[in-house]
Amino acid sequence: MNGQEPLSLEELVFFEGRPEALALYRRLRRALLSSIGAARIEVKKTQISFFNRHMYAAVSFLPVRPARERPAAFITLTFGLRYRLDSPRVDAAAEARPSRWTHHVLIGREEDIDKELLAWAAESAAAADLR
């Protein structure tokens, strides 16, 4: 996958009734697949996961901010790193196990999908491919 492939029916159903969030997802999906490369995409009830050898990112509607601070339309990107990322863009981080930090970043505008965010996702994908 290079990011240009059409979305699966499962992906479209995941965003049913949320057209603005779907637009954010399309942009993020295209950027992830173009910058990181081919991925297996699995759609579950609560998230869409991106895999190389292992899962390296997930998209969900996880409300990582209080409702009054969230935009009406958003998606949350979750990814893992070997360290805690120190950035005001990270809405939540937790050490799932020693040296394995899970980070959640809320995306409410297409401009949030930038080089910095994609670099974090690429670092997560590289680490996942080595596990």
C-alpha cells in the first residue's frame, strides 16, 4: 500500500456518521502509508490498527482531552516509543511495560498531521519492525 488505495468498507463503516473525522483519517492514512510504507490495516470495533511485523499505530475516537477542549471532529493517534515523549502535543502517555511508552495525540485539524507527527509514527514503526 502506498496510501493511494481506496479505503476498505470496514474503514468506511468505522467512520459512519463522522464525515469530518473520516476526512482527517484519509489524510493521516495517506501520510502514514506514503512516509512509512506498506502496512496491514485491521479494523476492529474501537480502533483501526496499522501493522508491519507488529502494530505500530492505531486510530480511534479515544477522548484523551476533556470534552470542552476537544474539537467537534477528531481522531486520536496512538503509537509506542521506547521512551516518554516530552511534547505538549501528547495528550496522554503511559508506560505499558518497562521502556515501552504508549502515547496518544488528538488530531482535530489536517495541519496536525505534520512532519513531527509522522516522524513519531515512523519511529514507532521502526521499533515495531525490530521486535
